[in-house]
Amino acid sequence: MNLPLPAKFALAGLAALLLPGLALARSSDRNQPMNLDSDRYDCNLADENGRCRFSGNVVIEQGTLHITAETADVYRSNGQPSRVVLSGSQVKLRQQMDDGTPMAATADSMDYNIANETIVLSGNYTVESPRGTNSGQRMTYNLATGNMNSGGDGSRVRTVLQPKQRSAPEAK
């Protein structure tokens, strides 16, 4: 999709703010170009406090980051992205961490509040990495503090921690 120049600037701002933080991801990804493909793009660029919507088979790629969703709503405040909501039957995110390990997350929706530096995964979420998995109905993650809060809505949270791999003792 070819976007008008103001939309490309909005996306560049979105990429700088949203995508590197979603998974404490590979820090070099934020310096990569971001590609966003969708079936439709609706945005009133004159409204600095409006919403821009990418809809239909949304695919976002930047470096090792790959996200698929049915809809990506970018909310703006004074012309700057302030909140991003990804939704669809299951939003899927995968990315490499700085240490090279993969991370994947799925949820019915992912809501990133840029000002609060929080991400909320809602509806049948699962976060997987080689270290383990965490799944439930709702998780809030604070990017600034690293604090994660799951559950609280009466549903159960499941966490599986993988044992740390030990190297074999040296033969004598």
C-alpha cells in the first residue's frame, strides 16, 4: 500500500514508539524500516486528535518483528500517536529478543498506551519464549517498570517455567 507522505510520518512515529517495546524486543529493530500492509487505510490527516484505521489482513513487519491482525487503530493526540489497538480473531506477534531467542504472543486484542507505557493483552492471550509460557484472559505489562499483572477478572492464569539448561559436567 502506498501511503501519502503525512501518513508515512505518522507510521514512522508509530514504529519508533510502539513496535520496539511490544516484547522488549531486539533493540536494533527500531532502526529498521517498517512495512505495513492492509486491505484498507482510513485516516483524516487534518484531525490531529483522530483515529487512523488499517483494516483487513493487516501485516506489520519491522526487522525481526512480525504482527498480523484484522485491524490496527492508531489514535493520535496533537498529531502524535498516543494509543494503538490491534484486534481480530487472534492478533499474532513474533519477534527475536536481543539475546537471539524467539518470543511469540497471541491475543484477541493488544492495546498499547504510549503515554502510560503499558500493553494490555486481552482475550485468550498466550506469551511464549524458550523460558516458558504465560496464558490467560488478560495481562497488563508496564514497559517502564517491567511489572506484569495477569488475571484479576475471575479467570485462571497459567504459567509454565522451563528448567534452566545445565551444561554436562566435564569428564575427568
